[in-house]
Amino acid sequence: MPETVLAHVNLWLSSLPVSLAVIVLCVLLSMFFSASETALTAASKARFYSLEKSGDARATRVNRLIGDMPRFISAMLLGNTLVNIAASAIATNLLVRFYGAAGVLYATVLMTIILLIFAEVLPKTLAITRPERTALAVAPLAAFFMALFKPTLQAVEGLVRLMLRIFGISTRADPESSTSHEDLKSTVDMMHRDGDVARQDRDMVGGLLDLADLTVTDVMIHRTKMQVIKADQPAGDLVREVLASPYTRLPLWQGEPENIIGVLHAKDLLRALAAARGDTSGLVATAIASKPWFVPDTTSLPDQLQAFLKRKTHFALVVDEYGSVMGLVTLEDILEEIVGDIKDEHDPAAAGVRMLDDGSVTVDGGLPIRDLNRVMDWDLPGGEATTIAGLVIHEARSIPEVGQMFTFHNFRFEVLRKARNRLVLLRVARLAAPDADSDDMKD
């Protein structure tokens, strides 16, 4: 029986028009498989998700294929392999009949040119330039071939897994592979590099994605920079100090500056003054201050943001595991991680970053590394330290003296000013290009 079928097929293919027609059909199918694979791998998942939400049935079919991408690619590869081999075999048989043994060489050269141009380069070029339109067009037929090849693909996948298991290779996903957040951030970075996304938009997306990796200690105002008010000072002095402050919420301390007993809101103070008709003699700061809210220093920024929203407050004091005050964090501090520095008419002038004529910058030692990276579009590492001074101390393995210079991470740091053990002012310059000694520190 099989011999009879093969004989009929051979007789049928012996006709020149039929052979040419089958070769053309195989090439067309190969074009389809190549275009389908390229279009669906290059298509935007977000775009088709949006189309599906708007009610586009074709987008729903495309999303099903994208959702089973390994099986889809296997089906396209299987189809491509089958039709390419079939077309080459028929062409070889045809040319051998006309040219004898030399027909094998002719068929090899001819089919290589045809398949390379018409079955690979041409369809993939068209698909990569119009991925969404191509994906919508090929999805129905691609889904049909996936269903048709499903039994074969299951058998092939089982055999592949068995062979890999024999060699001790696991087919489970690598836990160290990049996360969707990392993929999204890298995509936005590449779009910014290509000019499709503005720098400000890139920074906002990056800041939002980085929130989960940060804690309140990364954005808090350190206790050495906190503006606090003595609770038991004369009421007149307290009012003048509050009015002179650019902040509306001020911690109250008693006994020692780190003993925070309340938080005084400027509006509450004004209401109390209005009720007393401006008489400060009976004003008691602790009576109008709100209870302080303490949060642990290990609180992540997303959790703290949700806590701010739930408690309907914008101000919290950060404490370490021993209960000592480390600093304060506000809702604005968290929002600035996303949108950048927020300034109003009452904010003090920032020590920030000052550009010098030689291309270097002077920075406050307490400036967060992320802020400097954002302002200068640099890539200083922030894993081991939060501030510029902390980074220099970490890399130097000591507390530097004024005038010392260090070179690491392809940047040069010079200590300009120091107060006790605190680096107050530094000059930072990016080197022109990495060199062999870029990670060696120099005095």
C-alpha cells in the first residue's frame, strides 16, 4: 500500500507544471511561517492588550498566540522546515531529470537563493516593519497550524526534555533571569537612547519602578538636617521660629533634640493664635501639637506610600531598631522619587549641584546618589551607599581629609570641605573614558 501511494505521488510530481506549482506553494507557505514568527515576536503586547480591551476579536486571537509563544514558535519552525525540505526535494528531483547528477548542485544553488530571498529576508523584513498589521493578518492561519501540529509538537517537546534531562540540563525558568520590571526599565532606557522618550519621562518611569527596591532611609531627611523646635521655649520665640521656617510641619523636642514629643502644624498654631486674639502668653505648644508617628527604617517606599494614604497624613519620623530617631520622611519625599525635585516659593535654595567651567560639579556631601544621577544623567552605583559622601567613604574605606582625591567607577572625587567626620562638599568629575586604573583610588 505505501509503495502504491509513493508511486502515485511520484507520477503526479513528474509533471513539470505540477512540480513547479508545488514548489511555489511551499515557498509561499515558508514566507507565511517566517513572517508569522517575526511579526508576533516583534509585536507590542501592550498594543494588542489595548486592542483586545477595546473589543477587537483579531487582537484576542493574537494575544492567545503570544501567550503560548514557545509552542507558537515551535509550530512555525516545524512548518517552515517541512515546506523548505519539500520544496528542495522536489526541485532536486526535477532538475536531476533534466541535468542528471549536476542537477543536485543546480537545485542546491537555486533553492538556496529562492528560500533566502523569498522565504526568509523578504517576509521577515516586511513583518518587522509592520508587525502589528502582519500579526493581525496571519493570526487565524497561524492558529490553525498550531492546532494541526500540536500532537507532533508535544512529542518533540517531550523528546527534547528527555534528552536535556539525560545531560543534566533543567528546562525550568532561570530564577536569575530579568524580571518584567527590569525589562520595562531597560526598554524605556533604550527608547530614550533612540530619542523616542524624553529624559524626564524616562526618569519618572524609572523612579516608579525603583520604588519597590527602596526603603524610607533612602529618601528620608537625616536627623542632622531636620529642623526641630524646642517645645518648652517662650511662646513668642516659638511663633517666630515657626514663621521663619519654610516648613509647615515641625517636630517638637523636649529634654534633648532627639526626644520628639509631637509635631506642630503651622495651621494649628495660627488657629490657636486666632482663638487667643494674638495673645501668646497662654499658648502651649504641646497642647496644639499632634502625636508623632514613628515608622521603622526598614519600611519600603510602596508600603510607606500606602500608609500615608491610609492615615491621611504626610509626615512620619523614621526610627532604627533601638527606637532612636534617624530622620523624617514625607509624602513629598516619596513623590520626588518619581517626578523629581518638587520646589515651591517657600523652599530654601538647594545646596544641590553646581556646574563648573571645566565640566566638573561641586555637590553637597549629603546629596543622594540617585539625585545626582538624575540631574547629570550619570550612572554612579547606589547599592552600597545612599549619599555622595557615603559612596566616597565606602570606596575609600576611611574618612578622607580635605584635598584628597579618589578615582573609581570612572569618576574622580575631591574632598573640598569637611566638618568633623562629615564630608560637606565634594567636587565630582566624570572621566573621559575608562582606563586600566579606573578602580584604583589615588590620594
